[in-house]
Amino acid sequence: MRRARPGALPRGTAERALTSVEAGADFDEYEQDVPEQTDGRTPERELSKLWHITLSVSGAEAPLQEVRRALEQLAHDHPFLLTSRYANDHAEIRYWEEARDLHDAAAVALRLWGEHRQSAKLPPWEIVGLEVIDRETYHQRVAEGYGPPPAAPVGVHPY
């Protein structure tokens, strides 16, 4: 048995491994046994929603091979990443995020680049754009021919 403080890294490990988390019980819209309030009404639950995120970053030029490798590592570390487009001085990342509301989805998206900067060896670029839209709006835009097309070529691609 290994003795260590909770959350401590095993010996010889440089960084923590990322794990995936299943969608919360509130994600599905199925009915559960919810206790009634004293006035006979059922309390409303806040359901998680899917949000389509487009994160744009840019900065000083970096070698294309390093940018591609870093974005591929980010896609490996963040399994919900749909597609990335990149050049030597900017990139765009698109993915789905589960969150209670737009504010939560935007907060998570704004932390993505910084939190993975060291683990994925991302360029020291800054976030220069963020779009967060709900799933219905995303599908409506695609159906009407507006906005970004569906991320058909999933993966990391040059512009």
C-alpha cells in the first residue's frame, strides 16, 4: 500500500494525469424522483446544457510543427476538442462544453489555454476571441448557412 497525502503524485511522475468525468445526473432531461416542496410544487432543477465554444488565440510566430504538436497534445488532454485550425501566429479551437449556463461555459473556456499551456507546451499566445453559443443556436446557424460549418474534419489542421 502506498502512503501519501491525497492528491500527491506517485514518485517519478512529473505531472498529474487528466481523467474524464461523466456527464452529471442533471444532464439528461429524464424525470427523477424529486421531493415536492411544502406547497405541493416540484422544485425546478438547473439542467446542464451543451455549449459550442470557439476560442481564438494569437501571438508571436512559432514554428508550425511545434504549434501542430501542441494542439494535438491539447486534443489528447481535452478529449472534447472537435477541431483546431492553426498558423504560425494564431489558432482557433472549437469544441463542446457542458455547463449550467453561458457564464460557466465561458469561464471554463477562458481557462483552457492557460491551464494546458505547460502540459501541452502551447505557444505563449493570448486569447483574442471567444464565442459561446448554445446547441440550438449552433444547429440553427448551420441549417441557415450562417456561422461555422460543422466540424467535419475532426482534428488539428492548418488554415
